[in-house]
Amino acid sequence: MEQIIKKLRDDKHYYGEFGKQYLSASDVGTLLTNPKAFKSDSEKTKAMIEGSYMHALILEPDTVDDRFEIVDCSSRGTKKYKEIALEVKDKDLLLKGEAENMEECANAILKNFEVYNLIRGNGTVVEEPAIKKLFGNWWKGKRDIGNEFTVDIKTTSDISKFRQSAYRYNYDSQAWVYKQLFDAPVIFVPVDKITHQVGIITCSDEFLDRGMQKVIQATDVYNKYFGDNATEDINNFLIRESL
């Protein structure tokens, strides 16, 4: 177990073939809405790169220069950006304006006294992985910050609608899985990409129960199409509705 956890600390293994043998909270949405895309590689979106950059600034600032390239141009459609994108293959690219906005978001989080103590207090660990068998299958997770809580940092385009986003993006199932993996209450720290407002969002039992039900449903889909004793071919998957 210790060797597995040590290997999963490395992102190339966590997100690579070694890590793909485990289910994760990010798989829940795919299994529930588009199981044909399960474990398929997808291109990183701008929002994903921005979020990764902000996380690195807060959690692993020493890695920023190795992981990201900041491009000083107006858009991704410019000749300069396209040329740099062809040259730089081992880093994620951000426009200068995008990077500056994420830096403001990171500063908003770190300048808030209560949030700072939550994520930088004594005894905190960052990017800590864990695995556990849930409903008969092995699951993995890597929490942003760990202490007496499991703290997960999120970006949002409207913090006043974070409740709706939590359902849409399956934060409820993520919270339930992480609570099982790390045996600690889960707290979300969202930051608004527009206003730079910061929140501390706790999880109710109702929220966690809803997440558990999603995990159960996702497990049923996984077992049906991908498990060791799968009963159906994913190519026969159909969406059925009555209008």
C-alpha cells in the first residue's frame, strides 16, 4: 500500500496508465452521462489549465515554472501564440491576462486570514493521495490540502451559484468519495474568477448522501460495462427516453 501511495504522488502515474486502474471521483460524471468516454484521454480546457495554474501557485509554487508557459499576447488565435504552442510541448500555456487573473485569485485566497490558516496551518499536507475499496471496486483520490479536514480549492465564474455548480459538476460525489478515502470532513474553498470573492463551503449529510447515490449509480454502470465480470459491451450502450 505504501508503494502504491508513493507512486500515486507523482502526477504522471496518478493520471497515467498506473492510476487508470482505479476509479476516481472525476469518473462519476462520465459514467453517468457518457460511459463511452470512460478513461479516454481528453484535451485540457482553458478552465482546467487556469485551475491547475492557480492550484500550483497555492500548493506547489516551486513547480510553476516547470509546468506552465505564460504567453504575452491577446488571444490563442495570434501567430505568436500558435508558434509558441508548436515549440512548447511539455508545459501548459496560458495567456498573460489569464495568468494574472489566476494570480489574483490565489492572492485572494492567501490574503484571507481564516482561509490561510485552513490551508497553511500547522500539520497540513498537500496533494496527498489515497486508495480504498468502495462498493467492491478500488478508488483513488488526491486531496488538495489535508489536516483535520480535507480541503479542496475550486474556481467558479459565479460564487453565488456555487450550490448549483456543486450538483452540476458532481462535487457531491467527490465529497463523499474523499470522505471515505481520507476519513475527514470535506470543505470546499471556491474563489470567484470575476469578483475574486472567496468562500468556505461545508458539506451537509444530505449533500453527501446525494453524492453516495451518484457513486452507487456510477458503480453499477462500471460493473455492467467495464468490470471484471462485465455483462454488456459498451458499444451497445443506448440513451433511452420517452418524449
